[in-house]
Amino acid sequence: MPDREPSFEDPRVARFCGAYFDTLRLFRIPDKARPWYRRHVESFIRAHPGRRLREHSSDSLQHWLATQGRNPQMPAWRIRQHVDALRLLFSHQLQMDWAKSFDWDQWRDGCLALEPDHPTLARTYAVIEELVDEADNPLGKGHPALYRRFLTVMRTRSYSANNEKTYLGWIGRCLLFHGDRDPFVGAEQAVASFLEHLALKRKVVSATQAQALNALVFFYAQVADQPLGDIGSFRQATQPRRLPTV
């Protein structure tokens, strides 16, 4: 169910919640997950009555996360959501200095145990370090830390193995296309030029171009933590021609 904008009598609370939902949209948090993210932030606030959010530090956050982790009734996926909800709050909405150096990945990676019947059990998280070392792809070779984070994000959010392979392929092709260029300098222009290359030189169809765009939007927002802005106009791929059946 899509989230609804909160309406509270206090306009400051309404503005705060609206800004948080804007942050969730910017980072492409799915509609159905946004109410959960809001609840996690609300539970953190209720646990610290009389304390403003900007008065918190890394110590108070670590204590809260440790408390959640010790709750045997708390499933791992919900703890990961707690971490992600507070990461977006403190690092991006409030932009607290201490949050920039807080080890969010450590807390998120601490919840990577899979249930015995999990459909992606074959892709165990224990071998992620080995995958980084043996990576035969542009992302793994050029940016091993980002590749490690890519694997973690894909698997903690239960993306399929095919989805992981497809996204990794498009990210690697974009990196190869730009060679030694820093992918985070002028990222919007870099993505637009790659998509136009796919349409003009590779002659891909529109669905393939859209798939590449989705992979790159995911990479910048969810993995690199630097959501793309307006990428501007670029040459759109054409729809495939449907030949009449005779």
C-alpha cells in the first residue's frame, strides 16, 4: 500500500515527516516499505522522550541498535530496516557530522544470517569477501568496496540471482564505457551519455535501455549513496517493430 503524507496538528511535525518521505523517495525506497521506515524512526523517537534528534550521538544510536538486536522477537530484516531508516534520517535528512563516519555497514552486515528456508540460501553471505577478491568485473576490480556493498544490498533485500547478475552487468558496461573517468563526477551526464550510446551505437530497444537506467539508478542511490539528480534529455531507444502474423 503506498504511503500517505502524514497530517498532524503540529506543522513542524508535518514538515519533518514530509521531508523524511522526500528523502525516502530520493533513495528509491519502495512504496510498501516507507510506512515501516517511518515507524522505525517513530519508535526511536518514543524511546528517547524529551530528547531532540539533533542531540543524539553515535553512542546513543549504537545503544539503541544493540537493544533492537538483542530482541529475540525482532526478525533480521526488520533490524536492517531500522538501520537503514536511521541512516537516511541522520546522514541525509539531518546531515549530522557524526553520522557520516558511523559504520552503518557493520550494523547492517551483522544481520545477514539467512533462515534455513530462505530462497537465496545458495548465495551465502559468508563468501562475499571471496567474491570481492575473485571479482572478474569492472566494479569489483575498480571499486572493490562498492562491489562488496552492491552484493550486500542486493542480497539483504532479497533480489534474485538473475537480477543481481543483470544489474552488475549494466554497471560494469557503464564503467567500461567511461574508462578512467570518475563515475561520481558529473554522474548525471555520464549516465545520460551511456544511455544515448546504447540507443545510437548498440541499437538496443527501449526495454533494454530502461533496464540499464534502472540498474544505474539503483547503483547510485542504494549502493553509492549518491542519488542521481536530473539526467536531462538523451536519445531514447526505439520500440521493437511488430511484424504482422501471416
